[in-house]
Amino acid sequence: MALVRWEPSGGLSSLRRELDRLFEDFEGFFEGGITPRRERAFEPSVEVSDTQDALIVKAQVPGVSKDDLHVDISDHTLTLKGEIKADTEEKEKHYYRREWRYGAFSRTIPLPMEVQADQAKAQMKDGVIEITIPKSERAKVKEIPVQVS
């Protein structure tokens, strides 16, 4: 089992994002409920997994082209930035409901171990980006043989 660095404030940032969303959802409620809710871009869901040799980060980014997606790794963090661009709106259409979100987004993921950022690789398929980041030699689990005396 690998040791994972504990980030005491790591959970607070996700709590803050959720509270911000909650208050944004009630925007206009106190003014009679007639002000439309401000539209905001999504924040991609992520999955971070650990293998023997690498850290693998997957993020759901449907509707984002590879040209509009940027991945940066620095100081034990991975940052995904991108933009979902709106389709051209047709004048003949009357929308009854429109829930798709457009705009820029950014998501920063703390990396639980030392990695070799210069050797990271990213590929995208079916709206999911997968970033494979090799672990540094110090972060790899080393098996120590037990000798009988």
C-alpha cells in the first residue's frame, strides 16, 4: 500500500465549490425569483488512479475539442483548462429548454506523489481525456526481499 500525502485543506476547496454552486443556483431568488440564473460552465469530473509505474488521471470533457483543452503539470498539481463553445443559434428555432453549458472551465487536481511531468502523455477519446504521468523513481513501490537467517 502506497503512502498518500495528506492535504488538510484538500476537502475544503471542493466544499467551497459546492457552496458557490448552491448560492449561484439561488441567485435572483431573493429578488422575487424573476432574475434568471447566471449560466456557468461545468467543472469536469475526474478519476485519479495509481498503477505500479504511473499515475493516471481521467476527466470527462464532452463537447471540448482537443484544440480547446490545455493540460499543465507543475508543483504536484495537474491543471485542466478548456472551453466549450456554443453552436451557432438558429433564428427559426424556439427553445423550450436549454441546459447545455458553454464557456471556459478550469480544474486543478493535486497529485499525491512525485511524478515525471516531462514524460506525461495525454489522449482523448469519446469525450474523456486520459493523462498518464510516470512516477518518479522515488515514488515507485520497491519490494524488499526477506532473507532467512
